Amino acid sequence: MTLKELLGGGEVVSMTGSDELQVSGISYDSRNVQPGHVFFALRGGSADGHRFISSAVNNGAVAVVHEEEPGDLDVLARTASFIRVPDCRKALSLASRTWYNDPSRSLTVIGVTGTNGKTTTTYILKSILEAWGKKVGLIGTIQYLIGDAAYRATHTTPESLEFQKLLHDMRDAGCSHVVTEVSSHALSQKRVDGTLFRTGIFTNLTRDHLDFHGTMDEYFLSKKTFFTEVLDRNAVSVINHDDPWGRKLAEDIPAQVSTYGLESGADLMAGEINTSFEGLKFRISVRGRTYDAVSPLVGLPNVYNILAAAGAAAAVGVPWDVIMAGVRTAPPITGRFEKVNAGQKFLVIVDYAHTEDALERLIYTARGLTKGKIITVFGCGGDRDRGKRPRMGAIATRLSDFVIITSDNPRSEDPEQIIREVEAGAARRNYLAEPDRKEAIRRAVLMAEENDIVLIAGKGHEEYQEIGGERFPFNDREVVEDSIRHLINNS
């Protein structure tokens, strides 16, 4: 297609050169530019694409989309067209949609945003839609799925070029529906702009990503844009009525809203809840009718996730008997209250909980399932919101019988300094510090007795640990299993 066709849907401030050039591809990394490409000079957290404009042109870019003019524009413009735009990320998102022939128009796309519960909600939705006989694509934290084919996830919500390519590939593979997590970073960086979403879910909002957003209000506003600026005007917004930020959102948006929760006043309400290690049983009330929900998922947070998925499924026309069938068959999710059984007499749970709210819910859920001790192993990530560290230390020590504070992904920070900041919030002296995560898990397994629950929190499905800027293979579940085998063999 021509450059004019590629950029036809976006705002242009100025242009140097021809817009009738033939375009062979799109890049936002100068190293990936090939002859005939259009290069988008994105500003990132650690690098600014404007610094690499010359490299992109030297690699064969026929056009550059930018926000600031390079100092050597007169020279570079001899070989490439230059298009100045007010927002390069938005321009990339719209151009990517055009390049891949607007794939969301041929799909029913459902987006899930919020702090906690996004991943599980998408998998429940996928199960419901498959019970309806649909082929489903999934984009999220653990992996990208096109039907049964799985691909490694680079981001919860990838950059707009990759996001539109995934939608394109899903459409071409015969998918009719797509469920996707939509992160606050993705919304702030316009990664899903131009995508037609038929339904959107808001799960909750608790402290997270304040290293990026600064304040809870800014964090909320980034989520709000999904419902006010991205969702189709005819879409149904499915919102957690029990969450205070959810109630605020429901009041602020003009679109059609369907609320869910356990408290009175929600459109979809759960009651008569029974939870055990075998799963959940509860009743859903909606528009004067009730439905019996049965699920292998464990804990009260999953009641909310099921309600969210059911509300979104109903909004896109799935019959309630099919919704209940899909809920029954939705399997436990990797790294989300994942039980590890290697022959031990106590229970071990691996969970992705890495926010104070998620950690609190995790421990409360475990407490309701045993009369034994709760031993919690957790840490806080480096180069992220430092304010939550003492808060998580307080929650863990207050609610657990014993805590081992360890490393999560320290990244470029000193692991022991992170631990000291977590310790500063400790409510009780019922903890020890062990920077080596493998050793921390081993010690928790050694001290556990029959009927106890060991909670390994923070990393969930991740298969690496990032230390000093390097990623090393690390899997909580595998470490747990090795520790249990060693315990059994030496007992």
C-alpha cells in the first residue's frame, strides 16, 4: 500500500516528501528496518526512537513518523519522507490496524482490564466461548493462544504492531472471538487504540504500577480511558460493583454498564458461596433468575472472576446454560492458586500475587481452607513501586503464621535492600529474611507440617528470575517439587 493509505486515519502536523511511496512494512525498532519500511520514532522508558532515525533511514526506511524534527532533517529528507504527528504511538496503532486490514472488525474482541484477576478471567471466558462452539484467541500475561496453538507472551498486552498482527493471525486461523488482557501501560501507550472492542471488563483497582503512573488517580484514569475512549460506543462495560473504583467508573462512563458483585445493587450477584480445595459452588442471580455455578477454581477472588466472565459472555449473546457449562470446564490456571502435590502431607500453593491486595486475598483464601499454619514466601520486585514493599510486609506478617521474605525479580536493585524495605512494615517478628529464593522455598517446605499450607507468592507462571539485569531460569513449581522430593527421600 502507499504511505498515504497507511496513514490515512491519523492526524498529521506536517510532512516533507511524497505520500505516494510504496510501503513494504512497519518498524518501531531501527534494527528491524528493511528497505521500504516506515519507521515510527517511539519514545520509550529507556530509549527514544528519535535518536535512531538516522539508523532507520540508513537501513532503508522510505518514511519516518516522528514528533520532533531531527537536527539533520534537510539531509535525511533527501532519501525519505518525514511525517510529523502529535502522538507517534497513536499513529503507530492506527497504521498497524490499517496494515493488517483492520482485523478486529471481523472479530468479537473482549478486553479485560484491572489490577488483579485479568488472566484468570480471560481463561474462564475462553472456556465459555469454546463451550459455545467458537474458536477463540487469547492475548495475555502467560501466553498468546490461537485456538490450541500457544506462543510465548512478551508483554501482557503487546505493542500495537504485534497486537494487530496477533488479531490478524487469529482471524486468518478461523477465530471468531478474542479475549485479551489490557494493561494500564498498554492504555497509556495507545497500544490498543483503533481496535474494535465489543465488551470490556473492569475487575478492580488496587495499588500497583505507581512507579509508572505516579498516583492512584492517574492509574485509575489510564484504566478509565479504555471505557471512555477505546470501547465501541455500543459496547457493554462489565464492572465490579463491590470495588470502590469500579463504582466510580460506572458513574463516570456514558456507555451501557452491567455490574457484578456480592453486595446488593449489582446486576449479577453471587450468593450461597461454598468454597473448598475441590473448587467453588455458588448461585448467580441475574434479572430475577438464578443459575448454579460449579467450578474447579478455588477461593473467593475466583467468584468475582467467574462473575466478570459470565457478565461479558452474556453481553455478547452467550446463553446462560452455555455460560454455566463453560464455567464448569474452565481449568485451574498456571501460577494462579496452583496446587503443587509431590507426595507431601501439607499443601503448597504457587500464586502470582505481587500486589498488597492480591497477597491479602491469597492468604485469606488459604486461611479459610485449613486449621493448620500458613507459611508465606514472598518478595517484591526491583525497579518497581517501592511504596508497596512495607505494606506487603505488614500484610504477610499480620495474616500468616510465619513468613520468609525473599527475592522476587530484584532486577537492578540490591536484593537485601529490597528485603529491608519489606521488613520495615512487618507487623510481627514472625519472619526471617532469605535473599536466595530457592533456599527460601526449601526452608518453608522443611518447616511445614501436616495440614499446613505453604504459599509461594509473587512469580506464579514465570520461568525466570531477573537479577542484575540478567534473566536466569527459575520456576517456583519446579523448585517446590525438588524441595519436597528431597524432604521425602531424607525423612
